[in-house]
Amino acid sequence: MNVTLIYPPDRNFPGNPYSSLPALSSCLKEAGHNTFQHDLNLEVFLNLVQSDALLQFYDAMQDRMQTLGNRAALNAEEADEYRALVRQLAIPRECLENARHCLSVMNDAETFYQPEQFNNAYDDLRSMLRFYFGDHPLDNAAHPDVLNRLFDRLGQPLNDPITHALNDGILDRILEEQPGLVGLSIPYMVSYWEGIRIARLIRERAPHIPIVIGGALVENHESIFTGDPRLFDVYDYVIAGDGDRALPALASALESGGDLASVPNLYYRDAAGRWAFTRAERMDDLNSLPAPDFAGLPLDDYPVPEVGATFQTSRGCYYGKCTFCSESFRENYRLRKPELVFEDMEHIHATTGIRHFYFWDSLCPPRTLKHVADRVRETKRPYVWFAETKMEKAYLPPEYMQNLAEGGCRFLQFGFESASQRVLDLIDKDNDLKEVDRVLSNMAQAGIFACMTWFIGFPTETEGEARLTFDYIRHKGPEIALSAYCGVYHLLPDQPLFYQQNKLGIEVEQNEHGGYIYRYMDGSLPYDRTEYHQGYEARSDSKLLHHGAYLLYADRCPDRLKELTGPHRAGPLARHVPSLAATRVVRNPSAVLKPFPRDIAQDFTQPPQAFSLAYHKMSGEIFRLRGREIMALKLSEQTQEAETLRQRLGVDWPEMTDILCKLTTRGLLRFEGEDERVHIEPAAAQHAGSDYLLKNQSTKHDFTHPVSAPL
């Protein structure tokens, strides 16, 4: 049977193929089926870059926005439409106009490895992505009305850039393959709507083709895929759980007319027209699986000089104790033999020429990393690789990291979470910060880059601890290449922490959108995270992780990697600057101002008042600014003394301090030439447990100015 596998658009830059299609393709081929792989995240991206459709959509939306904005009053429906248009049109038209040039920058090895050209191209292309995706219509699987919202959306005319691209040859090519089965892999909520939309469009064109949905999101949120019989109008089957054996079994059953009850992990339509489930079956023996099939993808089309292979060496988490982690990550750990992992690399390289590998396990165990490094060194292969792992005592001997480096390791990513030992102990992370210091030092000496993922807002975390984590990572800048701030912690019912409320002194309640918030049992709320989130998000390298460029730079020009990072591009926070009056400031190239005819914060029944929004191309955040804040950005095209800017604005120093703090926190203004050494507050440093944090303290600047939330 011909089986077409589809990965839907996922709101991220298509730097490398997602791992699910190659893994499933090899299993289907082993069972005797023909496969076609379609990374529609890539195909939609290329279609829209290479056509003028986006500019036509932009201009039509701009005309509609102007029409609404100039009306004397707007009703509720028009007001909602206007707000949505403003958010989308805050993205500059120039980002769309530059798309083809930016694509050429990404494809050319000469320009790709020039940090300024890379940064500009990546910012513009991600801005283009944000424009054509627009607002996420279904971004919360826990929303109590998610399925009704889905069908409301499906009932509306689909007139948007992605639908245009799908109908502009992409779906035609899929149907020309004459598939006997179409499978869509939906691993994340960000691709939920896109996957359902694609299934609906295929169903409308070819109602005779069976469609099956699978992916990690199904396993974690089955109800949004099987909770309504109306979904049978969109697709036929759902695989909840491991699909390695289930998908080939379904294809074989459909081809032979066999009994669907023999297919594990399958939801299907029973005689009464309801969703029925066969049985759960876990893929315990990962050693029995074939190597991933990357040869079936258009590897030359990915917008990078050298495409990489992303795959897993294990499933589940071998540690499985972190209290903030969902149960799906904590349970069912399974490991593929390290010997087979290296054989997978050999197979992929032999069939595609790929030599860059990304091991995106929940946690890749040390013994797998050691074996891969040993074999790469012994065979003298040109392989370069990245892995996500955990701080372990195995990494403490310097020779361990040296061995990994000699065996092709260029990057290791760790779930750091916090620089407060107290918070780490509540998380049950089993990380000792003094040992973390030693591991990072070993990595730096061996030439291996480190990436740290972290967050703020864990229950009982203080403001001092939230500052401490950022300051620790900035202070360790020579040893921590990427600071992947992941946002404010969200409590969920599938986390052990959810059931430890008494231990933490918190009470949890569900809001109207299905999310969960907590307050302390004494009635107090957690500290306001807005200011910290904005400052850390503007300096986060999490967006860079979606690209894969960090590994290519680490391999080709490691000395230039720093120039891609958020802290380097956004500059220091105001509290790291010894004297604001003596500093120099300049507008960040990522900051763009856009005027609009009507203020979205005003009463829409009143005549319009013009206003401006600031868009930050690097983070994608949109901010509503006040008059003098807007003027400060307009007057800061060239570097100048902060005192000079204050005089030009005609404000006193208290107001100037507030303006500088707000605009630099958001990454809109940048302090130039400042010493980025951090100050560690003594009270917070006591929690850290690391003597290294107390060195090189700078003068502390007061950073308590309130900052309003972004749109």
C-alpha cells in the first residue's frame, strides 16, 4: 500500500526534519509498504517565500484595518476583528518583502556563517512565519470548549496564507501519490489546528482515502481527538500511543481487509458510530526498530547549508523524578542499545550524507553518549552531534568530557531550571550547583558548548531567586553558550506537584480557559513575574534552538556563536549597569514601530485616536508604548549618551530611568559597551550553594520600576 506521511506546519522555522516521519517511514517499509514523506512545515514555508501571495494578503488586511480604524465607532465583532488585524499587522511588511533574499542567506554557506546577516535573515523569516500563521485559534488542549471551538473554526471559510499554499499545488502532489492511507503526525498543540485543517482539506478532495491521526499530543490529550463523533467527518482513525507497529498494522489491515481489532493503540468507528478502542500496547523493544528513513525527505530543500538528522535514542525519562514534569515523560522509560544508535548514524550518513545529529531524547543517558563518542573517534567519522541530557556525576571527571569532544560532541543541553538550590531541591532535580560548576568547567575546557533551559515562577520561588537564575547564567557566559529561558511555570494536573499543594502551601484553581493558577494558603499571590518574563524572553535563546544553527556554528565557526545569542543581541538588563547616567544607548535593530489609526485600548464606541505599537522581531513580542517611550525609540537610531537622550526628551531622571528600564527590559533599546558582570544579592546567594556566584560583583542598580504586560 502507498502510505503518505504528513507533518503539519508547527509555527517554527523548518531548519531540520522532525523525527516522527523518518521513524514511521522505516517501520512501514519494513512491513512491505511504500511511503511518501511530506514535511508541510517546510513545503508551506517554501511556497509562501517564493510567491507574492503573502504581500497580497498583507495589503488586503492593511486596507481592511484602515477601513475599520477610521470608522467613528465599531461594534463588538468589528472591534475583535480590528484587534486581530493590529496584532498581525504590527509585523512589518518589509519582513515579507525580504523573504526571498533571507532564504538565499540561509542557503548560502558564506552568508549563513556571517552572524549579522544570519540574525537579520532569521528575524525576518520568523516574522514572516508569525504573519502567515496569525493568532493561534486553538492553543489550549485543556480549554473546556475546545472541540466546539474547533468545529466553529472548521465551519468558517478558510481564506488565509496557509490554506492558499496548501491549495497551490501541495495537496495536488499528495493526491498524485494515490495513497491508500494518509497519516498525520501531530506532536504538539501548536500543530493541532494545522493538522486538523489539512485532514479536512484532504477529506473534501478525496473522501475515499482513509486518514489516521497520531503523535505525542494524541497520547497526552486523547479527548480532543476522540471526544466527538463529528470528528469522523474529518478523519477515520486515531493511534494513541506508540505507532511504530500500530501504523504498519493498520495499513496492512486496510490493504487486506483484515480485522481492525488486531491493530494495537487504535481508535476507530464502531457499528454504533462511536469511537472505540482496541487495546494499548507499548513498544518496549526499541532494539527491534529499523533505522530512521531520512532518505525519503527533500533534504536539499531545507534552508540550511547542511541539514541535520533529529532522532531519539530512548523514550521516556530515565530519571523520572522531577515534580514539575508531566507523567508522560516520567513513565515508561525505554532505551535503544547504544551500539544500534551508532549504527543508525551510519545508516543515515550512508543514505543521505548527513553528518550533523541531534539526539532529542527527554534525557539521553551518559552511556549512550560515551559509546557514540567512542565509535565516532575509533572510526574517524566526520559526525558532529548534540544531545539533551542531565547533570550527572559521570560528567565530573574532566577526561569524560574530553572523550565526548573527541568523539564529535559539540553541544549538550541540560534542564537547569533554577540557580537556587532550595528550588532545585523542591523540584527533586538531584542537581548540586557546585557540581554543575565543575561540569560546565570541564565542558569549556574540552570545547563542548552548553545550553541551559530554565524557567521562573515555581511555587515558593522568590523574586531574588528569579533574578539569581538569570544572573548565574549570564555570569557563566563563557561556559554557557545558550540560555534557553522557557517562560513562567504552568501547573498541570498530570504533574506530581499538582498533588503536593499542602507541602508547598498553595491552593490551585482552574480558570475559565482551562488553565490552572495558584495562590498561597495565606491568601497572597506569587510575585508579579511580568517584568522578569519580558526581560528574560527578550534575551532567550529558545528560538535559536528551533533552527539548529547553533550546532553548525559550533562545528564551523565556534568563535562567532555568541553573536547569535539573545543576551548578546539584547544587551544587559538595567540592573546590571552601574550608572545609567553614564551609559550609552541605541535602538535595537530588532525593534520596529508601527502606527495605527485607532488605539486598541480605547472605547471602540468613541472616535478613533491614533497610536503606535513596538514589534520585537527577535522574540515576536508586541508592546503598546506611551508617548515619550515612542519618542525615545525614534530618537535612538544612533548610539548616544543616556543623558543626551534625556535632554532631547525633556524629562527628569526619575522618568528617564523608568523609560530606560522599560525599553531595555523588552529589548527595544540596548545599552552599548556595558560591563555585563552581574550582582548577586547576599540573601539569594545563600540559596545558590555556589561560591563561584559571589565573585566579580558589580554595583547594583535599582530595578523595581513597574512594566506593563505585552499584548
